[in-house]
Amino acid sequence: MTTHHLRRAAPAAVLVALLTTGVLTAGAAPGTTASPDPDSGGKPSARTAITPYGSFGAPRDVRVSARENGMYISATPVCSGWKSCRSWVRIPAVGIDLKDVSTTNGVLVPWPSSWREGETISSGYVHSYGRDLFGYGWYSTATTSLGAITRPYAARPITARLTGQDDAARTATVTGTATPNASIRRNGVVVATATSSGTWSAVVGGLSDGRNTLTFQQYIDGTYQDQTSVDVVFAPKELLTGVNGTTTTLPAGATTTVFGQLRAAAEITGPGSDATVRFTAPTGTTFPSDLTTIRGQQRPASGGDWTDFPADNLVGGVVSDDGRSVTFRWAPGNAGWKLTPGQEIRFGVPVRNPGTAAGTGELGIAVSGSAPQGSLAASATTPVRIEAGELSPVTRTGPATVAPGTTNTFTGTATPGATYDVVDADGAVIVPGGPFRVSDEGTWSFEAAVAAGATEYSFAIRQTAFGRSATSDLFRVPADTRS
């Protein structure tokens, strides 16, 4: 041990007593060199006369726990033969110099303002520190390093906002802020790590149609801190698109097939059990009341001719009471049914035009329900030109004469499909059982008894079609009086 001179000589009797009682142990060994603390009092020149009474070792069990409000330092100083045994903590780079502190149970050292968040310093160390009987401080020349200490970032609340979304891929890009270097998790899985400036970003996939609520949790050093949520909304995937058809003419008094057309925007492996197809008739027209099935046609994306499906695609048709709409279940009857992107399909529905008024309109088709790939919702229209009907002139083709006293048959022509009554000059019906119907070829006929002795039989035809009625001129058929 190094010999020092006392500041002032201690009485010999006192030193002997101390050594005898064991309060001080001169030259205790083993140990490291003890150096006097020049700041603990007295004149340094006088203290060189003091011989240290104990020994030191480098502190043991040194541990540092970095916390937001400071570092918690614990260490076991190694001292023998001193009145007190504590520690001297030094981190010169930031001016930390804590002398004669108790570290056995730990001491909290606040962060100095010069130590930046996220900064790592490795120059700290600890001495064992003791005081002698006279209150002078001594310290071990041997030290124990505090190791690398990083000042943690102060906890910041996590934030998140939606910065992008890919509707086709069903992904969302979310960015936000958090505590620097914090772990950002979603459903327990790490999706991002905050940068040293506290920003983070993540791309989330596998999202579904409609509203998706994405919740992100912030973990600091493996400990949950807080969480936040952001919403992303996706419109249903478009599996089908409507194709507006070309104009179809609807002749008056006729039933014409009008097509509703669709195109596949993605692969569709089959409509679900909830899939329906609804048609709306053009204004002033109707669907046949017995319409229950439609076969349907398809053609490839490259175009070309339309071909029928192998089986009815639209089944279970229900026509509304007014005939203005019809709804089918979409249930293909052929195995392996599938639509590929760009493939077109169409369904032809019979539309009846009574011919009451000319004009324009449109056939509507609307699909609802789902497929394994998503929603089938789609709609389209096909424009139509509605022709008004014209009443054809009424003619009489026979007979040339009538035979009095017997039943005669009368024939002629009128508007195809019209209804008619046989009336007299005053408009009164003279042939019961009507109204009768003009054939699709435009011919009519009726039988009537001609009174005996009559010189002629006169009548007119009152026809009704296209919402209008008209009465022909009076026909006079002379009697055959030769017999």
C-alpha cells in the first residue's frame, strides 16, 4: 500500500485503540490501491501523511436499467476496514459525478439535458468509495464499467392515418408516428418498427369489401404502450359489368326478343344460391305471364358469334301482376359453368308491344347476389324504339250475296290481332258472342242468320287494337232472289 502522511498526527493511543477493536484495519488485504478524495475535506498536502486504514475492490454486480425518467444504477461496492462503504458513479461525457452514493439497492440518476434521447454512451464507470474515522473520503483506483447505456426515447402516443389503398389488390398503406424504435403490431404480428425520428409505415393486405377497421398497437421494449385504429373502405369487387345494348325496334302488336347483356370483369366460377336476375320492361310494354326460364348465350372475350348455353341459366321466373317486371334465379344447370375475364353473356326476354303509342324506352337488366369471388351486382339497359299500331282498313271478301231464311258466313280482313264486334248502322251489336279476334293473318269471319224475305243483309265491323277502336263503313250484301 502507498504510505501517506497525516494532515495532523493522530494520538498514538487512539490509533492503537482503533486497531485493537478492529474498527480500522491497517493495510487490509487483498485489495486495490486506495486513493484519497481530494474534495472530501482538509488540505491534500496534509492528507499525504495519512496511511489508509482499509482496502477496496472494484464494485461488483453492476447493473444499469435505462428508464424514461433516468437510469437506475445498482452496484455492490467492495470495501474493507472503512467507516462507510458506498459508491462513486462517474460518466464524464455528460458531467455525471455522484460521489458517496448508496448503490447497493440502486440509485436513480436523472438524465442530464446534454444526453440526447437515443444516444448511447459507454464511458461511465463506478468506484468503490469509503470514509475513514475522520470523515475523509477514499476511493478504489480500480473501477467497474457501466457498459453501453442508451437513453430511451420518451414514450409518444401512436398515431395512424390511411395514405393509400389498392382497390384491386385489397391492400391499404398506413403511416403514422410512435415512440422511436417502438415495435408496431397488428393482431399480435409486428408490421413495422418506428424510425429514430418516430415515423412508421405498413402495408396491410387481405382486406375485404366494405369497411375494414385496422388496429395497431405500440410496444416499447416488448411492453404494450397504447393503440390506435384507422378505417379503410373498399367498394365491392366488380365481377360483372353491364353492357348497354343496341337499339331494338318493337313492332306494334308483336312480341319481340330484347337482350340484356353483361361482361365478366374477373373469373366467376358460378353464381351463388342468392343470385337473381331481374328485367324491367320498357314503358308501355309487358312480359308474357308464363315466362319462367331463359337459356342465355355467351361469346368469348375476343368476340365472334353468340352460342347458347347448354342448359337454362335463368329459372323460376316470376312475372309481376302488371307484367312490367320478371325476376329469375340464376342457377346454371350445366356442370363446370365458369366465366372468364372479358367473356360476354346475354339473356333474351320476350317483350310485348301493344302498339298503343309510339316512343322510345329501354329494357333494364339488374343482377344481384354473390359468387365465390364476390358480389355479382351489375346492371345494364338496352334502348328500344316502340312503334305505334295503325288500324288496317276493314274489307269484306264474301259472300257476294246472301241466302234469305238461312245462316250465311261472312268473311273479310282487318287489323291482325285486333278484336271486333259485328254492329248495325247505329253501333248496336247484332252478332252475339263477341268480341271476336282477327287472326294473325288479318282475316275475320262470322256467321249470321238472314231473315226469310230479306232483300239484303247490312252490318259493320267495329275493330279494336292499339288502344283505339274504329267502325267500318256499313256493308250491304244483297239477297239472292233467283230461287
